[in-house]
Amino acid sequence: MTEELLGSALVEEATKKSGLVWVRGTGPARALWHVWHDGAAHLVGDGPGEQPLPGLVDGGTAEVTVRSKDKGGRIVAWTATVRELAPGTEEWDAAVAELKGKRLNAPDGEAVPERWARECRVVRLDPRSSRTDFPDGSLAAVPLPTGANTRRPVPAALPRLLFKRRRGN
């Protein structure tokens, strides 16, 4: 019983302090921002301009891995029950009030809750069990494909410009 309480306390404290958690539903794990509210992690996504929430289905389960905010290493992993909150309910309103305060650079500012109600999903991840025993090696995976790619060929004139600048100093 004491170990269960310690596990619950660790899940709550670590998840509260980490602004980013790794969540795996039915597909690969993804880094997602969240807020801890009312004993669970809450996420918003699956809408234009918001994070994707693939594999997080209402009534399903998810594996959440929490990292240390200062060192970046894994602290705790926990299994969660996934529950989608219905817009307009008291629970949805309370969760969205917390999420809105943590959402950075929202394009619609104060109108973000209305957009989330129309176009997005708000998901609650309720902790069921936790573990702190991790493998010694890295669990790094190949990054997921994305259209956000900034690598481009180096302009032909760049080496000459850099060389000329160095010589002039």
C-alpha cells in the first residue's frame, strides 16, 4: 500500500513539473505538452495548429514516460486510461482553463477554447499503475517523419563569404 502511494505521488509530482511527456497509444511514442489537473494529465490536439494525438482513443490505454525537467532522463513511466472530454461539460471547461494558460503562441488568443471545442480533442490520461525500473541503455528511436524540415544545401557563396570575413579581421 505504501509503495502504491509513493508511486502515485511520484507520478503526480514528476508529471506536474515536466512540461513534456512521451505518450504511446497504439503507435509510436510522441512528445506532447500537457497540464496536470485534478489528478490526471490533460492534452489538447488533433486540430489545425495543435499537436497530433494519434493512437489515443477514448476508453483505450496509453503508456506515459515522464522525463526530468533539468536532466532530461526518464523518471517514471505510468499506464493511463484514456478518456476524451466532451466540450461544454464542467470537467472540459476546467481542463481547458488550465490548458489555455499553458498554450504558447495560440493564434486566436482568448478565443482558443471556442476553437478547441469546434476543431480539437481534449483528452484526459488517468494514471493506473507506474514503474521506475528502466533498461540501462538508450531507448532512442528514429525520429518520426515530418514536413518540418529546415535542412537545405549550403549556398555556393557562403564559404567565400565566411573566408573573406575571417581574413578581413
